[in-house]
Amino acid sequence: MIPDALGAYSENGPSGAAITREEFVSLRDGAKGLMHRIPSEHKARLIELGYIEEVFGGIRLTKRWQMRIAEG
């Protein structure tokens, strides 16, 4: 992920769907298994952008983002 001048993050740089630094921290916490720490407003936005998904009453990183994190 590449931060832009405003501190937002996106997969492909500033032209992609950017998330805030705080949303990125929530996404990183989720990758560490700390989904319960993601604030509801971050959860809604990260779901909307396809970073996380709701499954069986919980949330998890989408397969795409699981693979990206595994790649480093």
C-alpha cells in the first residue's frame, strides 16, 4: 500500500480507492485476527471497498486481501 500526500492508502497509489490511515490501521488489526477492534464506521467502509467481508455473523479479510498480505 502506498500513502498519498494526505496520508490515505490505496492498493495502486493515489488513483485507487483510498482509505485513511486509521482505516488502514483497522485493516492491519483485522489481518492480525483482531476484527473485534475495528470501529463500525471503518467496518462499513472496508466492506464497501471490498477489503473485508461479512461471513457467518463475523467479518474477515477478503480472499484478495488475504493473498496480498501473505505476499508481503
